[in-house]
Amino acid sequence: MYPRFTSMADPKGDEQVSGERILVVDDSKEVRDFLAGTVLLTEGYIVDVAEDGKNGLKAALEVAPDLIITDQAMPGMTGLELVEHLQKSGLNVPTILMTAEGSEEISVRALRAGVVDYFIKPFDPEKLLSSVHNILTGNARQIDESSPEDLLKGLSNLNAVQLVTILHQIQEPVLVIDPNGKVTLCNLAARSLMNKAEPGEAVVGHSLLDITNNRSLLDIFQYVDGQLVATQEIHLDDGRVLDAHITEIDDIGRVIVMQDITHLQNQARLRNDLVMTISHDLRSPLTTILGCIELIGKIGDLNTKQKLLSDQIRDAVQRTTDLISELLEHHKLETGIEQPREPVLLWQLVRGAAETLAGKADMKKQHLLLDLLEDDLRVMGTPSRLQHVFSNLIDNAIKYTPDGGEISVKIRSEGSEAVCTVSDTGIGIPLDDQPRIFERFYRTSKAADDYEGTGLGLSIVKTIVEQHEGRIWVDSQPNEGTTFTVVLPIRTPDNGSKAERKRSR
Ligand code: ADP
């Protein structure tokens, strides 16, 4: 039995005035006595008390209270730990947490643990009582983070000061502008963007034009074709770059949340410089090496050994050139350098790719079969990039199929999609490797041991296919063969493809 405070009107505790049972957990006797004896008892609640977290947990499990009011900092077990233990035991009791000092970390953890209200000592007992009343009458209940309504209800249990404290502590600038263009909220991080406002001068209630002359921040409120710009980069005088996301909310106005992306931009610039250096500074010496090898052959006859060595140099230069080209292609795709798109006949792309590789297949005495009967299938895309997809798949099929094998390429339509398959009777891909072959630089051990390659081709192919709103997958059996399937949206003359509609918006 836990110490119980009973109402003066009912000294034995038999008659329950309100019927609700509250457990107060606090290591300070003074607080326990005050809350239980003075604040709660006079309202007719049945009140149990416990002097620390561990006893609070035992009491809660035993008496299953309707509400727990617990201190946070207690020896042995904190208030939050008590709530978390109770949750693990399957007992979800609404809890009010009292702390000596507010911290963003505790309030976030408290919300997560299902704490419904949070008071910083000293607090107004009237406010605590009103919160107790709200919780027990069902006006507030535990927060289910997955439900926006519950999240909002939970937030409404935080008082305004706590909410503003959280907003102010957030590192990302947050700004709210009402429908009349006046600032209604500007957290500390956003305050530093208001370069026309004197330090300490209030910005709430002012129009943005009065407090900042940052052009890109002001531009964010422009409507383009009747649509508000949803995201925009904001460049600050000190060189920082922010990525601003703007959301329009009925009756509130526009909410802008900004994220510092300066480091990302710097990284992108460094990567860009690196790729440009590789492509330019490495290609030049490679050209010289290749030129010299050709000249050596012309200066005089090479003996067999010299010829072998110069062939090896030529091959190595070729492999390095391929790697550079693929790295560059990757870079172009990753940086999203847009290339013009147009309706393209699929069979033309596939045939173009197959024709350039027919010589290679011939050299390995392979049969390259094309089934392109559906010759009216159009897709919307960049012809050179799409052709790169089929060239790469056919090239791999030839490379990884032994002499005399068969490569077949088919196109057909399925509903609104064009389906293209590239199959071979080659070495196949072990099941464990199949999910990874589209990763950059990934090669199966057999391929790495016996075949030349960079491991970049399929990752480029996948990126291109996805940029065209398509899908790609592989089916393969080791030592039997491999089939790659590429699916792309068909572009019909009257409606265009989904990709095209999206791009034209
Ligand atoms: P690369 O061929 O330059 O190694 P890719 O990215 O084109 O790089 O392919 C990645 C890996 O997928 C290859 O190294 C190989 O292990 C496997 N692979 C791709 N196509 C085939 C195929 N048709 N048959 C067998 N393995 C393949």
C-alpha cells in the first residue's frame, strides 16, 4: 500500500469525490505534500505518493493510476525513465513531467515517451490543475507521433513559452509571414538575416521589406505563373548559402524554413573541380602517351617483346580513358546537367546501339538477335543517353558471354509502358551479387578476375533509366545467362509521357 492522501471530506478515503486517481512522484517531501495535500486533494482526487522513480514505478504498476505527476531529476530513476519503463510494461498512463530546468532535449524526449504536459519549476499550481483537469476529462491525451492531429494536441499541451523556446533554439532559420506580409514569427537564426533591423529592434509586425534587403529572401515571396516558389537558394553577404522551403498555410500565411547548405555547395564545387581536373589534365598526358606509342612503331620495327609491351601500354591507356569518360558521364548525370528531350523511336535507339557493337559480337562469333517488331513505340528522352543504356547492356552481354553464345534484344509494349530486354547465354550473376551490381564500382568476383571493366556502367545505366521515369532489373542464373529488363513510359502523340508532362510544368 502506498502513502495515500485523502480528502478532508472523506478522511478514510472510502468515498471518491471525483473518482480519479493520481500518483505524485517526487523526491522532495515538500513538493509531494504541497501537490498531493494542498493542490490535488482539495479537488477531490485520490492521490498516492512515491518518493522516487523506483517506488513510483512499483506504485504505478500496482494501483494503475489515471494520471502520474512526476519530477524529472530523482535519484535512481528519473521521471522520464519511469515513463519509459511503464511504456515497456504496457501501461500507458498519461503523465505530467516537472523539471527544474527546461531543455529542448528533455522536452523532445518527453513528447516521444508520451508525456502529455511539461512544467518547469516553479510553476503556477492553477495551471497544473487545469492541465490535470484537461487530461482527465479527455481534452488531452497521449501523443501518437504518427498522427498529425495527435501531434497537434500534444503540442497544445506545451505552453507558448516552451514552444517559442523550442523554435528559438532550432539552428535552422524559421520565419512566418502573415497574409498581409507582416512577420509573425522569426526565430533567432532567422533574425540574423534581417540586416536592416537594428540589433535588439523588434521585427515581428514589420513587413519583410522594412527589415531586410536580401534580394533572394525577398524574391522567395514572388509568385511565378500564379505559383509560389516552393524552394529557393538564399545567398547571404557572408558567403553562406541557405536552402529555403516555403509552405503556404491557410489563415497563418507563409512558413519558411531554411537550411544551411554552404558545406554541400563547397563539396559540390570541390568535386566539380576534381572531375574537371581529371578530365582535362589526365586526358592530355594520355594523348601524349598514346601518340608516342604510335610513333615508336613508325620509327623502326619493334621486336616481339617490344610490340607486346607497347600493346599493353595502349590497352592500359584505353582503359584509363574509358574510366575517365565514365566518371565524367556519372558526374554529368549526378549534377543533373539537363539535356534536351524529344520523342524517340525505341527500335531506332536499340538498333543504333546494336549496330555499333555488331563487330565485337562477330569477333566472338556470337549471334546478336534483334526482335524489334513493335516499331512504333516512342519514349520521351535524350536520344544519346537512352542509346547509352542499350549500348552498355549489349556491350556487357557480349563481354560476359563466351565465344559462340547468343545475345538477344527484344522490345514490346505492356499497357502504357515499353519493355526492352537484353538477354545473353553468358556467365550469369550469382544471386547474392544481383542486388549490388547497380552500385558504383561493384563487380562480381568472377568479372573482376577474368574481365576488364570499371564497375561504373550499370550505375550510369540505372541513373539514366530513372531520370527517364523508368525501371531496370536483372534476372540471372550463374553459367546459364542473364536478362536485363528496362521499362520506360510510352510517349503517345496526344498526351505525352508522364515524364514530359512533369518537365513541362
Ligand atoms: P563493368 O562491366 O565495367 O564491370 P558494370 O557496371 O557494367 O561494370 O557491371 C557491373 C557488374 O555486373 C560487372 O562487373 C559484372 O560483374 C556484372 N554484369 C553486368 N552485366 C553482366 C552480364 N550481362 N552478365 C554477367 N555479369 C554481368
